[in-house]
Amino acid sequence: MRSAGAFGIIKMKAVFLLLALAGCASTQGRDDALAELPLDLTQDNRDASQETDAQETDAQETDAQETDALQQVETVECVPQCAEKDCGDDGCGGSCGECAVSLTGTEVYSCSDEGLCVSHLAPMQPCTSHAECSTDLCLPADAGSLCLTSCVEECPSEDLQCQLFEDPEKGTVHACAPK
């Protein structure tokens, strides 16, 4: 759809074209041609202006309705989900708590996927399976199987050395074991 401004320009060009043609004719013909032209261009411009104003008003009303709809949307407050949990995520970006620290040093508590604090054996504690250990490594040592910590080259204590183990479940593993 053409805008009102473009429509007015086209009408003005048509008027000038007719005036030019009329200038080439006799005076009587020119007066007749001018009499037939719609010279009230201001009315056309007023109509176009009113149409533009109506479109702007419609757009403003639509914007106001959208703003009202957005303001009516209620803010939903997050309610933490910690009823059956000891630890972990509360579902709202917070925490349900943390697991206790072992006072004896023989256990390590960790938070399970279900949000429960689970006790595991600390490194260097006797074990019978990987699942018992906080490090998930229960490997044979000189004094029986121990929970060991994995390593690459060095261990955190001078009493330990990084050794290579073959485990049926884990395959080849490097772990810190007593010297």
C-alpha cells in the first residue's frame, strides 16, 4: 500500500503534467482542462493524515494491551524442595544443606544424587569394594585392600607413592599406596 505522501506527490505530478499540456493548447482549452482538475489537494492530504493518525492510534492501543497483559502475569515464587533431602540442590538455586565432616577421619560423607548424605570410607581405610570408598578405588595393598586415591605421578604425602594397579573392574589404575 502506498503512503499518503507518495499518493500526494503522484497527484501533484499529474497536475503539473496537465498544466504543461494545457500550456501548449489555446487559452480556452487550458481553462477547460484546469476546471476539470481536482485542485483541492489539501482535502486529500487531510484524509491521508487522518488515516496515518488512525494507524498510529491502533498501534498505541495494541502496545497498551500487551503491556497490561504482561503486568497481569503473576510472578511465581520458587519453593525449595528439601523435604526428603539432607543435602544438594533445592530446585531454586540454593542448597538443602551439606554433609557433616567426619570427626574420626575414617569416613567421608558425600551427597548422593537423591540428596542424602552417604558415608564412605576415607582414603587408606580397609575396604572390600569400590563403592565403599569415597575415592571409588578399593585396591589390594600389602595389608589387604584399602581405599586409595588416584594419582598421575605424585602423591600428597611422602609416605605414599603413585603405583600402577590392575583391577578387574577399573582396568589399569594409578593410585597412591603406602610405600
